[in-house]
Amino acid sequence: MVSADQHPTRERPQQADVAARAGVSLATVDRVLNRRKGVKERTRQRVLEAARELGFLSETEEARLGNARPLNIVVLLPAGSNPYLRLLGERLRARLEDTGAEGPVLRCFFIESFSAQALAEALRRNAGWADGIAFFAIEHPVVREAAAEVAATGTRLVSIVSDLGSVPGIPHVGLDNRAVGRTAGLLIGRLSGGRAGAVALVAGSRHYRAHSEREAGFLSIQEELFPQLRVHGMREGHDDAAENYRHTLALLEQVPDLVGIYNVGGSSGGITRALREQGRQDVIFIGHGLTQDTRRAVLEGMMDAIFDQDPDTLLERAVACLNESTATARPLKLDIYFSENLP
Amino acid sequence: MVSADQHPTRERPQQADVAARAGVSLATVDRVLNRRKGVKERTRQRVLEAARELGFLSETEEARLGNARPLNIVVLLPAGSNPYLRLLGERLRARLEDTGAEGPVLRCFFIESFSAQALAEALRRNAGWADGIAFFAIEHPVVREAAAEVAATGTRLVSIVSDLGSVPGIPHVGLDNRAVGRTAGLLIGRLSGGRAGAVALVAGSRHYRAHSEREAGFLSIQEELFPQLRVHGMREGHDDAAENYRHTLALLEQVPDLVGIYNVGGSSGGITRALREQGRQDVIFIGHGLTQDTRRAVLEGMMDAIFDQDPDTLLERAVACLNESTATARPLKLDIYFSENLP
DNA sequence: CAATAAACCTCAAAAAACATCATCTTATTT
DNA sequence: AAATAAGATGATGTTTTTTGAGGTTTATTG
């Protein structure tokens, strides 16, 4: 009968024991153990301690559950109808749900588009409170100033898609936009098969560095490789479908020998609508952002290629930048989609 | 009897003792010791600890069962001069060093190319020993048989780049090759700007499903959209630069109106060499695998586009498949590189 | 060979995971 | 202060996973 073992066989504790010990219900223990949301930090600790005392958790589990409040990250996106941005917002929400309590808490705010003032204010508003802010930069002294201030409070910053220019300490996650512009130019040039004529640029706003860099790249390669094409001056469509629609109609009327359009910004839907209505499938059209509307446009032949930066990768990299200081600023990969390789 | 517990006698402890000490049943001990599934990690640790304390396990057994985290993964690649495969091997090594003791141990073996026999043997050789095998599949009954056998031993399998066809239980990590072929066809058709003439296919071997699927996709879109182009029968270059070089020279001589070439397989270097030597920059050429030689070829204008599947992503996804059973088989993204968006 | 430990299987019970709703707190607004 | 909203917690039901209790077969050992 002697203690057959040194250790009197210990009954394994169960969640119910932990619950009793912590003075909470089973549901709460479950929430803590499975990292579900909706538990006050204080209660969480009580449960964890009870579990510890009962030896309910293994080392690794304890370490996994014990620590770390997830980071507080704010993402500032331009408001407006730009479908890519809406998609980005959605992916953000999806990511938040996905990682659950694991990952950082991502909050997304939509800022008045193209307004440096509004962006600067939003930056300041979130300083200190958030651990990190990811934002679409507008190149403007007001924004730069605000960014510097915020960085000083310890809140980390990362610009996404469009950057601030040379501001040290603010890494950037986005494409190599000059190369992107050149690639667009190359493709339009090659797809036009030597035809002479005009190519048009449409942009959201030159205040976005991303846009002006793409424009610069596009212009440089046109000049370099395709002298038979002349570039018709850029129009700012403010990433608005209706505005882009009007621009395109005007363009089609004014420029009889239009060969191609490159939409540097978002909301390509307005452009395809104009092209479709005018039956101008012959016009080569390249735009940005893989969304429902651009997919359809490519499939029906109104659009020739979509340039995209994968939203999930973008977010992941942005979060990584905010987490670690070893922020590698290698540009994102440009995804190019034609009608046949849509995902 | 006394001796039994006073002095830890050298009597062999039994599973029952381990079970008692861990506070679980014999069935659970059995599950842990024989690596059966359906044991909670926490319980597993308990059992292992109890076993350790009782000296039930030998060093090797303990190592095998214990934190068996660093999985043993074998990657089987075709031997040969194919630069993409060499790059893949390099990335693999890099990954191994990178993850250090954390990640799985990746071992890479080069198998005689295009030999179903050799591949089958290699699979069998690594069965049981390795936890998982990632392999370039060759579609052949011998291979399928070997794969099924290996899967039965508990060693998990994943095909990379080229798959085995519909074999349940063997997930695949690779491109949607039909779509890839169609995209290549689309690009060549569009870049040729309506010229009439011939387009040629070069492949490694039809025994690779990836190659034949790309071929099928290419043929289907040519027929569908570009009647002015005729497809010149496929040649198998066995992913060998020298062979591809000879093929291309012959091609250039025999087919005066050659408009484009699509190299379904690897080792595009031979083709660009032939094109360069013959001064045939006018021939549109698309090939696979972003490597030193294809980069150069694109930059000097001998090649028009490179289709690539990112080696790092490929490896990561393959390892993920071998780790978890929740292997999502979503195809990889096709990366398309032109002269302007090379990374 | 007999005795025994281990391997391997199935099935039912127990525990845990997961989802939902009601209730109660707490903070915020009016 | 009352009203409201948002957050926490508990109660409870459903589903899935884990575990235990058997039995049968296969190796091992004395």
C-alpha cells in the first residue's frame, strides 16, 4: 500500500479546478486559456496565477499566455471611394480577427483625402496613445513636422504605399514607384506595337509621392524608349471614380490618337466605364489595385494589366516595421496581373 | 518487495509506472510513446517528463520524442545545371542557417533528372527516416506507387513545382501552371503586335506535369486568341543549356518567321545565347526562373519577361504543408518580371 | 512455451473548445 | 442623475478533441 510512488499520483487538475481557485466561471477560464477577447487584464492574471499554482500549464504554455499585451497599432488611410483602400481596410479587419488576441490590435481610421492638415492632426491625435502608426504619407511640411513630433513621443511610425521622402527614422513599406512607373511605361509601349500616338497619365494627386514617382518613371521610359508616343499631360482625378470618368471622356474626345492610359492612382472604375461606353477597347489601359472592379475590367478586356501590391503583405510588413527596429525597407514586390493570371 | 520503492532498483520501469506517475492511463502513454495523434501537448509533456524521471527512455528515444520540434525534412531536387534549381538549393541552405536550431532541418538531395526510377528510389530511401519529403514530382506510376508507400509509413509528402496529379494526401505547392501557360501565350501574342508567324515551345520534359500543363495552357490560348500565330511543335531540352542552345539554333534556321519562344522549363541561358549570337533580339522570349542569367538576358533585351515562383515562398509553404495537416493548397503567385521591375 | 510487456485498435466518456445569449459593471453622454 | 453604450462575466448548449477502458495481436523474455 505504501505510496507506490514517491509522488502520490496526482489527479490532473482540470479547467474547473482552475476556475474554482480563481473564483471565476469556466467560461472565463476558457477565454483566458484560449486567448479569446473580453477578459479584463486583472481577471486574466488571477486565472493565470491559479493555473500556475495548480500546475495546470506547461512551461511553454505559461510563457505563451503570460506575457505581453499586444501592440496598439493605428492605420491611417485616406477616406474616399478608392476600392483598393477599402479592400485594404477589409483585409485589416480580417487580419485582426484572424490573429485574435495573438497579434497586435490594429485600428483603422479614414482621414480626409489629400489633406495634409487632416493627416497631421490625425497623427498628433494618436501620438503616445498608440504604439505605432502606419499612414499614407502626404508630402507636405505640415505632415513632416507632425511626424517628427510624434516620433519624438516614442510612437513609432511607418509610411505605407506613399512615403514622406527622406525622413530618417520613418521607414517605408511600399513599391519602388519609379520602377513601377517605368514598368507601366514599358508595357504600354510594348503592347502598343509601335503605333504612334498619345498616352495619357491620370493620377490621384501629385501630393502623394508614390504618384509623382510613378509619373516620373513613366515619363522617363517613354522618352527613352518610345519616341513615337507622346505623353499627354497628367490629370489629377483624386482617386475618384466620377472624376476619373469625366477626365477620360474629355480625353477621348480631345485626343483622337490616344493609344494608352496609365492610371497612377486608384479608382480605375471611372476610366473603364468611360472606355466601355465609348467602345474604346483599343486603348491600352493599365491601373493599380487588384479589386473587384479592376478584375472585371481586365476580364472583359477593357483593362490590359493591373499593378498591385498585395494588401496582406503590405500590412504584415508594416506591422513588422513597427514591431522591430530592424526595419528592413526592401520595397514590396510589384504584382502584375493580366486576364490570365488573376488569382 | 520493499526494495521496489526504497531503492530505485534497476528493474526496468514499465509503461504502467509512467502512466501512474503522469497521472494518465496506459492508453495515453502508449499514444505518446508511439507518436499517435490525439494527445494534447500539455499531456504529452507530462508523460514525457514522467518517463524521463523514471529513466524509461534512452537518450535517443527521448530526443526522438521529446521536443521533436526540429523536423527532419528532405528536399529532393532534380540534378543538373538548371540555374533555378541551384538557386533553390542555395535558398534552402540560407534558410537552414537562418532559422538555426529553431526551424526544421532541411536536407537537400539531387536526384538524376527526369528519371522516375531514381526519384522513386530516393523517396523510398528517405521513408521513415525523414519526417517529411518535398519533391519535384515526375508523373509516372513508379513514382506514384513509391509515394503512396512512403505516405503509409507516416512520412509526410508534398510535391513542389510539379505535382503528381490527383493523389489525395499529397498536397502540392506550386503555380497554377495552366494559367501560367496561358499568361505566357497572352503576353507573346500581345507583344507580337499582330505579326503573323510561328511561336515555339521549349520544355524540359513532358514527364513533369508542370511542363505539360504550361504547354496545354499556352496552346489553348494561342488557338483561342491568336490565330495569326502557329505553334511550332514542342522540343524537349531537358533543362539543359547546351541542348537548349542547339535546339534554338536549329529553330532559328528552320523557322524563318519565328516570332516568339516560350521556354516552359529551365535553363533559358542556352536559348538567349543562341538568340544573342544570331542577333535575333526581335524574337520575343519568355522563360522561367529569376536567376542571374535570366536577369542579364532581360536587361540586355534578349528576353522579354521572366516568370518566377519565389523560392523562399515556395520553401516556406512546403515546410508549412509538412508541418500542419491543414495544408492549404492555394497555388503560389506568379511573379512576372520585365526589364524595369527586376528586384 | 508461458508469461508479460508493448503495440495497436475501437468505442464511449470526459474534457476542452467554441458559440451565443443574458446579466451585470463600468464608463460616457446627456 | 438617468440614459446609454461598451465591456466583462456567467450560464448554457453544441461540437470537437482528448482520454480512459477495454480487447486483440505481436513481440520479448525468462
